[in-house]
Amino acid sequence: MKPRSKLKVFRNRAREFILKLFPQQIAHWWIRKSLDLSIAQRSTQIRFEIASNAQDLKQALSLVQRNFEREGYATRDSAGIRLTPYHILPETVVIVAKLDGQIVATISIIPRTAFGVPIDRCVSLDSVRGIKGRVVEISSLAVDPSIRGVQGEVLFNLMKYMYHCNIDVLKANTEVIGVNPKMSPLYEAILLFKRIPGTQTLSYDFANGAPVIPMYFDLDSALKAYGTAYAGYPSRQNVMEFFLAEPPAYFSLPQSEALDRVLPQRNSSQLREVLESKPELLPSFTADQLSTLLQLYHPWPECADVIQEFANAQR
């Protein structure tokens, strides 16, 4: 085992030990003190942007499929792509990290529409106090194993990009997510997610029945929450300072009004290319699902025509 790998194993075991032995407040303090956000600034050769064409979207979802199969979160797919109903919604944003033109990491933001979000299947979000306004679900995180040596800087930058995208581009108010129980302390301690009240570990059918803890974060109160949690922390451990710093030059963040020109789902030819990678997807929709999808595509009639065409193809 390489020295770096040994150190990672030691840190993981130390974290598990501390989380079991100490009260939550102390455990979270230790996790925050272990942060080194300065490494995020080393990723100057990696570019972060929104997948803006069919090729990038398919490459990102192929990476998700490979990672999910390896982790047991998805069954084998003959097309080799995790193109879900939520990824063809006109609102969904797929963030990608590119190295030498190749996508090496990705995460999806799925705004809640009439179609719902994946976690709706196991939690009634409408009844949860604290979940309000424009809700987005964070989903489909995947990192190429080839860059595991720089995984930290990539993940930190993905989180920063996601924060700016949700606040400045999508104008979201609440983030929700289903977190693997082993990772939930990190989301609670670092990103300040809270467990959705009244829920335990659930079986998440969107990830092949994997166990998850449903969590949420109030973006409207982000500044206050981060300011309190990270008061007195130095820059290299201060998530608030890191998130609020001006987006670096290797971030490409569009204006919200430019999404029509960015998202491939809102371009009929790009949407067609995406759907051709998995033509059986739309014919599997129920009549109600298809009706809802077509209503969501009403502002983009040419795309709605493509949706209807693929839906009819194998019926």
C-alpha cells in the first residue's frame, strides 16, 4: 500500500473511532479541524462547468454508471449510461469537472418540479418544516478513479461550484440529499446538512436500494449557519470563507437567464442525441409521467416534439 493510501486508511479509521466515542459536537469539531481547503486551489488544470452539450452529458452519466455499478448503487446497463428520467427534465443541471477535455468528476442538481425529485419516493418533503421555496436534490456524485490522488481538491471545488450554482444561477432555497450513513457525519459537520426529522436510514430505490439518510440544508440561512459554525477557524478550514470567495478563473458559471443556451435538454438536436443513447427510456414512462414531462417542456415546443416522438417510438 502506498504511503498516501495508508494515511487515508488511518484517517478514515480515526474518524470512525472518534464518531463512535465522542459526542457529536466534539466529533464535528474534529472533522472541521481536519479540513485543508487550501488544496482546492491546486486544481488549476481542472475546469468546472455545466454540461452544455449532449456529448458532455452522456460522458458524465457514463462515469456515474461505472461508479454506481462498482459501488453496487446500480445494476449493469447495456448502454453504459445512467440516463434517468430526472436527467432529461428541462431544469436538471449536471456539473462536470474536466481535465484535458475529459470529464473526471460530476454531480447533478435536480430542481423539484411537478415531476418530483428522487427522494420524494421515500420522504414526504411537503410536510417537513424547514424545506421551503425552490427545492433542489443533490444527486449522482461520481469521481473517476484515475484522479483519486487529487480527489480532495476536486470534491471541494465541486461543492463550491454547486453552492454558487444553487444560489446565483438556480436561485434555490433548500437542498435535499440522500446520504450514505457512513458519509452523513461529513455532510453534517462540514456542509451543515440536517437530518430530515422523523426519518431513519431508508432504502433508496434510486440507488438500487442502497441505505441512505435523508438530509436537507436551508440555503437562505447559509451565511448565518456557516458564520456560526466556522467562526474563528483559519482560512484553510473555513468553509464559509471558501464558499464566499470569488469563483476562480477555472469556474465557468452562466447567468440564470443563459440556461436556455447552456442546458442540452433545452436544445432539440442535443436532446435527441441524448435520448438516442437510451431509446427505451421514454416508452417506459406511464401516461401520467409523460403528460407531466410534456407540460414541463411547454416553454420549449421543439423539445416537446422530440419527447413525444421518442415516447411513441416503441409503444
